[in-house]
Amino acid sequence: MKNYFEFEKLGTNYRTEIMAGVTTFLAMAYILFVNPAILGQTGMPQGSVFTATALAAAIGSMVMGIVAKYPVALAPGMGLNAFFTFGVVLGYGIPWQTAIAGVLVSGTALVLLTMTGIREMIINAIPDDLKMAVGAGIGLFIAFIGLKNAGIVVQDPDTYVTLGDLTDPTVLLAVFGLIVSVVLLTLGVKAGIFYGMVITSIVGMIFKLVPVPEKIIGDIPSLAPTFGQSILHLGDIFSMDMLVIILTFMFVDFFDTAGTLVAVASQAGIMEDGKLPRAGRALCADSSGTVFGAILGTSSTTSYVESTAGVAVGGKSGFTAIVTALCFLLALPFSPLLSVVTSAVTAPALILVGVMMAAQLKHIAWDRFEIAVPAFFTFLMMPLTGSIANGIAFGFIFYPITMLLTGKAKEIHPIMYVLSLIFVSYFLFL
């Protein structure tokens, strides 16, 4: 096992990888409850979606860990589930069974693109500076999510966002967790984020800010209402509306995954000459997760930026993802225990991971204006628009423009021209 995952080469061990896997799980465990709540608004049975979410995350993470050997966990993606519910089902009025069939088709198409090598070729064509900007942008994005979930940052009609109510007990709990984690990390405790989450949960239960589980073991909801519905309704996808929907699923999943993999690989220090090692395997594992998830009965499954929480405590190999997968399986019968993993508990981890990922900004050639402009828009627009794909789009549109105007056309990979045009079309038509 150690040899297969190259522990010695990566400078890791079982204890570190297990801690990392559990930390990643805790950082993304909210999806077990948020995903059913969102998809449930389409008429899908929430119990079935809960089980499908856990199994899709377990299968996807397991494949990623074993095949690609990346410390990246998968689960139904936030944003994609919102588009599925509010854009497709409630917006277009398409039955959820047909929408799930669209998810299955999009995942299958991405698998085929990956197997042909096209997807990996596209990622390798992206210049290193933009890859670093993507990683930093995701860091800002998830830090903003953490601040918002904690209530430290709230909406404001005049300034869009402002400081939240720091006298609110739940907000104070998140601030407490943040301070504890910062102290532990500053003192050199490698698993400071994980321990910070544990301490915050315990304190939250003591002060009745985090619910104390009423029981340890609960029933596992049946998959019967959602399982296989995507296959049964494949014949319903042949319409122009569904074509646009499927392309949108593919587009967002394609570039969100690319950005996440680059960010996690950079954070883990496993990038090789600016490229993703075993990129084809990682991308195929990610796309396969969407296929498995659609069959089980959930929206698009994708790589999670919260995987950086596990990397932050030392996770570097695929064993981290396997541990996370096992945690999702264990969550099925012990679902009542997950009630303690509230946003106040996970928010500090997301914020501090954002701090760590922002360090990638130092690798960008800020003294070259033609590089600084697209890099700036890449990392800035992610948190401002709430979308990793939008940030990538802005940066990739500006990159060929600034490079051409400075006479550096030869440095632009032909694929970047194509991507720029695709992103322009994306903004204009999708």
C-alpha cells in the first residue's frame, strides 16, 4: 500500500493521510444535508438524495484515490445542484427525471473527451501564471464562502457585503474556531485545522450552539425512488432546451474540475513542470463520478475545493481520498452524528485554506502587465461572481488580447485562442 501510493516519495504516512481524509470529509460533510435540501425542491425524495449523495461521493472519491492517486474528494457539486434545481427543473419546467438524464449524458460525454486526451491537452495548454491565478482565486472563493457561512460577512444593499453581527453566538463560535485553528497552526501543529474543528464542535455543544445528536445510528433511506431514473428517461432529452442544459452541465463541470485539480495539486506540491501528473486519470475519475451519481440519483458529481483542507494537514496521496470515501460510507448509518458539523464548525477551515492557497499569487509575473491583467481577473472574479468557471472565463478572454497587443503571439498556445472564443460565446449565449 505504501509503495503504491508512494508515501516515501511524497513524504507522508498513514497517520497523516488518515487525518487528512477525515479533515476533508468534515469540511465537505455539509453536502450530505444541503444537496437533499436543494434537490428536494424539484420533487425528488430527500431521503433518496441523501443516500445517493453519500454513495456518489464515496464511489467518486474512491476512484480518484485508487486510479489517479490524487488527495481529491468528490461529491455532488454546489452551484451545479442549484442550476439543476432553479435553472433546469423550476426554470425550464423540465421534470427532474429528465434533468438527471441530462446529467448522465454530460458525464458520459466528459468521460469520452478525457479518454481521447482532449481534456488533458486543454489543461496543459494553460500557461503557468493563469494556473497559479486559478488556484489563488479558488482560495479567495472558498474563504469568502467560509466567511459568509459563518455570518462574519453578510449581504448589504449598499455595499453588497459588510461585516456581520459579531455579537451573535453562532458567529462568535465560528470566530472562536478560527482563532483556535490559527493558534494551533501558528504553533506548528500540522493538523491544526482538524483539531480546531473538533474543539469548536465540542464547545458548540456545551453552549447549545451545535445540536447534540439524539441517537447514534439512524436508518439508511432507500435509493429506490431515484436509482436508474436517469437511464429510464434518456429518451426525453432530445430537445433544444435539453441540448443547452447538457452543454451547460459539461461546461461548468469541465472548468470547475480543471481549476480544482490544479489548485489541490499545487497546494499538495505534486505538480510536475507546471503540469498535472496523471491528469487523464484524474479527469476520467471526476467524470465517472458524475455518471455514477446520475445513475444513483443526484446532480453532477465533481472534485471538491474543500479537498485543500485535507492537503493543508498533510494529505498528498490518493489514500487521503480513500479515507474520505470510507467516511462517506460510514456516514450512512451514523447520519445523526453529522448534525454537529455545522457551518460554524467548517467555516474556519475554509477561511484558513483560502489563506494558504493565496500564497500562489507570489508565483505570478506581476511585473508583466500582459500577464497581470488576465491573472488579476481570474482570481478576482471567482469570489465576486460566485463561480470558478466565470473567473477562468474572464482571465482566458483577456490573456490572448494582452499577449497579442504586446507582440507575444508566439507564446500563446492555439488552444487558448479557441478557449477564449468559447468563453465569449458562453457569456453571450449561455
